[in-house]
Amino acid sequence: MGMFDEVRCSAPIGELTNVLTQTKDITDDYWEGGTMSFYWIDPSGQIWGADYSGTYDFVFDGARYTTVKTKNRGKLYPMTLTRKIEIYNYTMQADGYVEGVICELRICEGKLINYKYK
């Protein structure tokens, strides 16, 4: 059991447009994919990764370490991957029933070229 990545697709794909979804299909880790990273697909279909390095520092106050936000901001970078990605969104109802929506995105050289709901 691995962790998930989060994807927000702002390209027009129907029900999951601009919905924060999960996937395990972007990275090829031995953990079955999923590194708790965030990815964004812009309205034109380009997929972007997020780099948050340098946005926090560790400070030791004599007893313990704490994190302190720096003035640096995260940066987006364009990705060039080619693969199918399944994104999903599950919602639990008050009675415990779980509803799920799954969409397969086809990405070619970093651009969304097609999608279909399962």
C-alpha cells in the first residue's frame, strides 16, 4: 500500500474539472507510485509539478526543532511525461456509502490529449 499524489485538472474534462483528486500513476516508485506530491494540469492541458524546496527552514530553539516559513515560494515546473494516469475522487456519504468517480487521462509529452471516465 503506497501513498497518493494529488492532481487538480483545470482542463475541461467534465465532472472532475478543478476537483482535487488522487492518483498513484505519475511516479514510478517501488511504493506503487505516490509520493504525496501535487500536480496541476492547466486549462490548456499542460501538466505541472510543484517544487516546495527552500520554503521552510528548521530552527533549533535549544530544546527542539521547529519549522519556520521562509520568504521563498514554491515553483511550478512543466513535466514531459507520456503515460496514462487514473485520477479518482471518493466521497463518503453520512450513511457510510462511498461514491467514487474515476477518470483515465492520456498524457503525451506533458500534454493532456484525451480522457475517459470509467
